[in-house]
Amino acid sequence: MLTSMPHIPQNLGLVGFSPLKSSSFALFLRPFSLYPIFASSPSSSRPSRRPRTAGYRRSDPSPRFPPRRKWSSFEEEKSRQRKGLSPMEKDKASFDPSSDPFGFNKRRAEGMDKFDKPKKNLKRNTRTLNPTNTIAYVQILGTGMDTQDTSPSVLLFFDKQRFIFNAGEGLQRFCTEHKIKLSKVDHIFLSRVCSETAGGLPGLLLTLAGIGEEGLSVNVWGPSDLKYLVDAMRSFIPRAAMVHTRSFGPSLTTSDSTPQIGSSKPKDEPFVLVDDKVVKISAILLEPSRSEESGSKPGETSVVYVCELPEINGKFDPHKAMALGLRAGPKYGQLQSGQSVQSDFKDITVHPSDVMGPSVPGPVVLLVDCPTESHAEELLSVPAMKSYYSCPDSSSDGAKFVNCIIHLSPASVTNSPTYQSWMKRFHSAQHILAGHETKNMEFPILRASSRITARLNYLCPQFFPAPGFWSPQHVNNSIISDSLSKCFGSSLGETISAENLLKFTLRPHGNLGLDRSCIPSQLTSSRVINELLSEIPEISGKTEEVKRLWNGLHNKMMIEEPWLNESTVPSCLENIRRDDMEIVLLGTGSSQPSKYRNVSAVYIDLFSRGSMLLDCGEGTLGQLKRRYGLEGADEAVRNLRCIWISHIHADHHTGLARILARRRELLKGVPHEPAIVIGPRPLKNFLDAYQRLEDLNMEFLDCRNTTTTSWATLETTSPEKITGTKNAEGSLFSKGSPMQSVYKRPSSPLTDNSSALPYLKKLKKFLGEMGLEDLISFPVVHCPQAFGVVVKAAERKNIVGDQIPGWKMVYSGDTRPCPQMVEASKGATVLIHEATFEDALVEEAVAKNHSTTKEAIDVGSSAGVYRIVLTHFSQRYPKIPVIDESHMHNTCIAFDMMSINMADLHVLPKIVPYFKTLFRNVVVEEEEEEEEEDEEESDADGLMRHKVSSFFRN
């Protein structure tokens, strides 16, 4: 999500843009430039949806294209002006450019910027409910997610209300892809409280809390274990975004923000959570069957949700009323409301049944989550379920007829005899199996990003391997055609596999049943490539040129770009093996997952020696599975020895719990060492609280214990080394500096490393086993306790037996350019540096303590870095960022799933010019405008953006 930005002066002297007033754009390219630049028509009226022809544009400013200003800039500027401050006054007070050539927003780096914003009181706006519910359905969201990494979600849709069941990782990204507006959701229900069902909840709460001036919030429901999740998220989510959490079930020690519902209710009665004119939603708890003394553990409680719609009264017949002696008037309304009245002309009592047609019973939907067979055994004996079982002749025994059952249980449970016997108790219900279904694995759910990945794979398979979810053999086309068929009123009593966006219509009653009309057509790699060849026929020739790069052959492009003829290779890469190290960029976007880029995560594959992660944003596990396939991703997770987190912003660490939980599952019963998680101290608060809910099998080490100075404490025989390295961390947090109060606090003294020494020694052992010499954290300028990291390989021998240095990789995390970043990057083999903003948005980069593309490149160039990889692009650049190619002599931009083998580093910049051809026709896809008056505004980039408060993830 985009954050608001300060005003950009008109005299920056950089590439300019016209004011953005519509969601339709023309595409422009610089002469010989690689990257599209978007500008809009100056007209405020809605333009034609036909995209304009791409053109070329000179790099010098033109009066026709003044510098671009974002919609969010104007809003923030107005807000600051109301407070009597100009957009740059706070920044000028925060740093002195004359004394600090790098420049940064000190208030943000100190964590003080949040005090500039008024506190939000997030309240759900009341909606006028429609009891007749002209439209109502349940819909499957993200079943399998083509990676089987999260529990699917279910949308319960009404005219004026939305309910979501489960919020696993990737929910926001899936809904963005398919234009499902989560801002309309009133309630979120969790069938279990664990990373599988709730991994996407923190990001969703942050997104909703940042929408509009007041923010939006939802009621979050779950069993009493929800308290543990709430406690864990408090370490990085503002309290304002958590005020509407609700838990139910056996009493736990609860806080004011997690009120307990029905803690003393008998076990055989369901918990009624929502009961209004539209729907009644009840919860039935399931505990795994076990001996009483063992008891249940946090995270094991499961929930069956029952959704019951009210019945619709039959049609009033005025002719019958007149025949019974009633005159037209108020008594007609009383009869329609269920009251009996006295006849006006006859000595009789008229009952509603005398004048009303037969009522239409309200549909009933069950959502069942049985994660294990032990839960299924409990399901058979739950008394609260008895009233929902149906028999062929049970119409008179008070049983409620269940129309649809959505099974969230895995196939291993639904195929068990116990579960099958329970399903048979519902004779006419439509069963939808929405657990991890293999049939969805062949096709990507995130179609937009998968299409780009497939195109990049066709152009350069060496850096963009084929995704793990597309196998050579694809499902028969009959499945595809069948998925597109529209089927209203299907006969009930069937068992079918869920498909994404499959609906079961509840109202109008005449359409009761399955609706396949929204199921997207299946996307295959062959279809994507055929589209590419049709759109850009010459791309096949470019693919052949790229292949020749690996054979050392030169082509026409090499003549046009002489700077690509670099022949000097660092000694550390001499005869390097392909199984030495590979960098896999799993997420290359900022703030929140988008259609095209996931949030930050870098996988370092050391092959047989193990692996590590640098940052772990939401959806990282799913990205691993898209890159390596199911089995390959499981192997990658098993091999994880260390996970390093740069700072506490949610887009850098909310995928951590899911990764660690999966690693624990895979290594259960196998001798292994817990993973070491290295991160800022606030991350430990989150992990400690979360482990009360779900065992993560990890050990924590503060980033500050892995600085150069801290590592020196292990060298007890070399006290002079400690003295010599005290200044290695630079002056940013030194005594007397404005940031010292943030870095060194009384509650966490820097000088006490004694408690960390055992973990440091263990990390040192891990590094040695992985062939690494150093892992050094260093402070950077972004927010309190933000770090970058240096990973250095051990020395090795070349083919003639000479000792040569190991490679050095540096990862910036999020940061402004700073002396510490330059110092750490000196002589690096590869620098992975954030480049959130384009060069024209340097003012916003300063305000948010991020870097522009040129600033990132300048850091690497001044440090003598061999190769620079730019990442963490603002989601305002949906497919490819705006970059001046004249700076790209040793640089490449990152894409999701890009895999850079150390043996291929010399080729890395040479593929950049080919992106000019691949992305020449890129046009921002327009979002459909909603006619409803409460729809969110679409910003200038054509993607749904919202103003985000300062606590958001940037």
C-alpha cells in the first residue's frame, strides 16, 4: 500500500510528470531507456479505456511534463499545513544537509514520527441491513493457493455485510488479484488460531487501519487461543487496530481488548456470535479426543461455524384477507409481521397462516475445520451438532436442513472412515471439499505475477527458473472447459472439490446452489508464452542472444552498450562452483503484497551446506513453493539454519511464524538443531508471545549481538581486537549522537553480551558448517533498531591450490544512504540494496527514510561493489520501476523468483537491456470504478491505494 508523501518541488530538475487526475495512462520511454514512465492525461474527465501507443521521451525535463506529484502528497501536505508546518519543515528540523551529505528523517529514525499523527479511533461504520438479502452467497477464496501453504478462506457475502472465515497468508494478494474488496468486511472468523489460518491477519489489520482518515476495523473472532495471537501482534501492531477482537470458549486470562464470550456456557450449546436481521453465526468448539489428564494445548482448538439465514415470510394474499372479513389497513401489516388479528366483519380471529403463502426456509451453511482425525472423532459426538443432522423422513423432528457444508479439513482427514461417516448424516447437503486439493496445484492462483515470471523465464531461464507449480504435463482441457460452465440450481447431495471463486448461492432462493461463473480460466505456461510471442515476435531472437551470453559470445547489444564489456572478475569468483551459493529473491516489493511483487524475503541457498533467509515477509513460504515446488520447498525449509530480520516492520517479518512452524512440522521426530532467528529486540517479544500459541522451535539472537564489536567479545584472547573495532559501527549511534537514545536504552544495555554468548557460539558453529566466515549486522537509518547485514564466505583454494578470499554479500534492509552502509559495502561482491523510490521522489525517500534508485547505486559505486541488485520497490511501480539506465553499468533490478547464482554474477548487468524489449508494451491495468458512493478512491497509478498512517510498514 502506498503511503502519503510530501510535496515535490517543481524545481527539482529531474524527470517530470504531469499531475495525475485519472486512472488511465499513456506510456512513455526515454530514448534507449529500459523502463516505462507513466503520465496521465490532464483532463479530469474519464478517458477512453483504449491504451495509448507507447512513445519515447527525452531524459531532459520538458514543460509538457512537469514533475509528478502523487495524490497522497496533496493530502499529507494539507494535513501538515493545518498544523502550521510546511511539508519539509519537520525534515529540515530533523537533519542538516550541510552537515550530513546523506540526509535522513531523524524523527522517523528515532520512532518519533508516530507522535505527529493524531491517534485513530477505529470504529466500524454502522450499515443499514437488508433483511430480504436480494443477493447472498458463500465463495471460496484461495483454496490451495497453488502451493498448499495456507488454509483457504471463505467469503460470506450479503448486500450490506461481508464475513471472512480464515485469513491465511496471501489473502490480501489473492483478493487484490480478483478485485475482492476486503475494506467491506465486517467480521473475520478463525477456525483455528495458528499461522496456517491467521498468517495474513496482521497485514490485513494494518491495511484496514490505514484506509481513509479514520481507518477501518473489523471484529476478529476466534476461540480463546486468540488471546495469544493478540498478545503477540501487540509488539508491532498499534493497539487501535486491535480493539475489536473477540474470543469465545473456555476462559483464559483475558485483557480488555479480548473480551471472553460464553466462557461458562454448557459444552452442548453453540456460541452465538452474530445474530441480526441478516444472519445468525454460531460457533461449535472441537477439541482433539485424548485422555483427560493430557488436556488440550493452545492452538489445537478447532471451530465449526454455522451460518443460518432467516426464513422469508410467504407472500400476503389480500383476497384471502378480504374473504375473512378484514378491511385494508393496519391489520394487514400486523398479519405480515406474524400477529393474529380480529376480523372486522366476522366474529373470528385471523391468523397469519390464513392469509400468508408458505414461507421460504433460510439456508444453512456449515464451515468445518477438522485438522486431525482426533478432531473428527470428537465431531461425531458433539451434542451441539445434533439439530443439524437430517434424515429422509426427519421433517417433523425439528432438524434444521443444511444446504451446504464447506470442508476446510485436509484430504487425509476427509477421506478417513470417521469423517466419512459423519458426512453421511447430511443426506441432501452439498459438500464442498476446500482443503488442500491437488487438482489446483497445476495452475497458479496469482496469475498476474505468474505471467511475468513465465515471460522472464522464457527470456532468461538462467536467472528466472521455471516456477515449481507448472509441470511439463498439464491437466486435460476438459477440466478447463468444465470450470467455465455456469451452473445454477445444481442438485444437492453431491461432493465436489472446491475451486477458487466457486460460489454457492443462498439468495435469491430460485438460484440456490452452485455457481461456477466466477471461476477464472486456467492459466498455463504454454498459453503465456504463445501470448508473448504474438505480442512481441522478436522476443525469440532475444532469447537466443541471452543464451549466447553464457557462452561468452558478443552480440549487437554489446556494441551498443560498451560498458557491458567489463572483463574484470573479482578473485573470489575465480572458478567458483555452481553449488557454492545462489541468491533467490522471493519478495521484491515494499509495504504490502501486490499483484506483481510480494514483500521482502531473500533466500540464500548454500546447497548441501544449508540455507538462510534475510527478512521473511508475509507469504514467504508460498513463494518458496512457487519457486521450488512442494517437495523442493519443504527441503529448503528443512535446510534453514538461520533467519535474519532487518527491522520490526510487518512487511519484513510476518511470514516468520509460518516458516518456523512448517520447519518444526517437517523435522518432527528427526534429530535437529533449532533454527537461530537474528533480529531486533522487539521481534523477540513477538516470538516469545507467539510461542505460547504454537511451538516455533527456534532460538533468538539480537542483531546488536552480531555486530563487529559483539563478535569481538568471542575473541577473549585478543582484547585489542575489541578496541580496534569499536568504531566499526560508525558514528550514527555513538555517544552524543541524536540516535544514541534509541540504540542504547537502560533496559537493553549494549555492553552485556554474556547471555548471548552461548547463542553466538552456536551461530559461529552454524556459519562454519555452511562455509561462512562472518555474519555481521550493522545499524542503518530507517526506524528504531533497523539493521543491514554482511555475509562473508570463508576463504577457499583455487584450482592451483592458492588461497583466495571468499565472496562478500551485503543486504541493506530498509535504509537511507548512510556512511555505515557505504563502510559495510566496501569491496562487496554483491550488494542487495533497497530502492523504494524513483529519483524524482527523493523528498519522499527522505521523509520515509528509504532510498531512491540512484542513491542505492551510488552507495554501491562509492563502496566499489562488483554487482548491485536493486529491490524493495514501491508498489506504485506495478511491474517494473522507473530507472535511468545510464547508472546501470554494474546493476540489475530484482523481480520475484529471480535466482542469481554466484557463478553467473559476471553476466548479471548484461541481461538488463533485454528488459527493454520484454516490457516495451507495459501499460498499467486500470481498476474498474465502483458506482457505490462508499467505494475507496483509486489513485493515480491505477491500483487501489489508501493513505496509510505512519505506523504502517514502510
